[in-house]
Amino acid sequence: MLVGWLGEPRPEKGAGLLPEIIQSVLAGSPRRRVRFLLQCGGRTSRRARELDAQLSSFGDAVERLDVGIAQDAYLAALARCGVLLLPYDRDAYPPERGSGAALEALLTGKPIVATAGTFAAGLVTADSGCTGSDATSFAAGILRIADNYQHYLDGAARARERARQAHDRIACYRRLIGDGADEMPPENQRHALNV
């Protein structure tokens, strides 16, 4: 199972938690084959070099992508991932602040491991992912998904379909213009269709 952490590697996205999460997952998964795909390569800051050095100690369990990749390379990386890890800082990513990576995970049917109390956590259902609050609980969520991967994959597919239906652009347009006949009580449908 490939766990993805994609997007700009910033502290508020949990970059500092990655080594501890990975260490815990690898220590708890001798029978499981869990690998990580992290978009954090190609940076030269001191913090990025320190993170790179820590990640190097995990050998082939961690694959690094450069941060500045083309859209098709990003989408290919997203497609390869079986789970998306979003250990975002709760203060920086409250429920009212969206997350492109979380929406991409939802709309591609990927199980999500996210910080409780964030926008991403609001997309997680009991069968489509796990939430946590620290490196230990994020690692436990990844291992829980690895142990029951098909269950979570099926749940993520159902969450994707619910999101697609809820945000179907034709249905949204019909609601916007007031032609939501299929959602109206029968006594109102006749009037809406005759306007």
C-alpha cells in the first residue's frame, strides 16, 4: 500500500511529523508492505535538508518527488497512491478552510488519514478513512487501513459517489435557477415544470 503526502511541504501540512509517522508505521507493519510517496524533494532550505536526511534513513520505504512537478506528473503520483495522509495543523486548516489535496483524495476515491477537526477530517466517514491528532494516531490509522484495505477502499468509493451526486453540476444549476423539480414535493412539481 502506497501512502501519499502530496503538495507543498510546509510545517502546517505536518512535514515535521512525517519521520515519526513513518517510523511508527514501519515498526508496526512487519507483515504489511507499506511504502510512502512524499512530495518534498528538490528543496534546499535548512529545514528541507534536515527532513531529507531523516527520510533517507527509511531506505526504499520512502520515495520522494520534487515539489515543482508538472500537473500530469502530480496526477500520476496521486493515481499511484492508495491512501492520502493529511496530518495538517488544526489551527492552519480549520473546517472552514478547504484543502485541495483532501478534495482530490475524495474525488479519486482514496482513503484519507487526516487531522481531527480539519476540513479534510470532515470528508472522512467511518469506512473511508481515519482521523488522528498526533504522529501515533496517524500511524495507527494508516495501519488500520492497511489491515482492512478493501473495506476502506470501498468506503472511499462510496464517499466519492455521494460527493459527485451531491455536487453534480446539472443538479446544482437546476437548484440555482429554481428548477429543482426532482427535489420538490409532488404538489409543487407541476407548477415548476409549467413555468
